[in-house]
Amino acid sequence: MVFLVLRRLSRDVFYYADAGECDFVVMEKGVISQAVQVCFDLTRENLKREISGLCEAATKFELREGVIVTLSQTDHFVEDGVDISVLPFHVFAMQEG
């Protein structure tokens, strides 16, 4: 469902993998403009993995922000210079680009 929301906003949506992975990076006009990680729920067990993949993609593509989409959590923090917003899916889905 997150892919469909991103696809509505941009034709070019990709999966990023290197040392870590990020579920989606969005390209607009030939430039990666957004990094999005998706998980049902952020927990102590998966927090580091989700953040590290998002930060790796954001750093590689020189993004200042990243988003983690969850079922119902909301949060905000900065990690490795990346401003990370945690949004519930229903809020994320309402974005207009």
C-alpha cells in the first residue's frame, strides 16, 4: 500500500540496497528526493535496522529527511544528521507530494 501511495506521487519508485536496505527511494526529475522505510511497528528489536537502512539511503542521496511508515506510531527524531519522521500509514497516505 505504501508503494501505491508513492507511485501516485511519482513514476519512479525504487528499492535501495547496499550495506543496508531502504524499502523505497523516490526519484523526481532524475534526482532521488525521498527515502521511505516501512514496518508494521517500531520496536527495540527492529529500530536500529530500520533507522540504519533509512539513514544509509538518505546519506548516499544527500537527503536531510527520511520517513518511517508504521501502522499507528508517530514519532520524530534525528539520527546521523537525518531528520526522521515516523508516521502512521493513514497520515502518510494523505500526503499530496
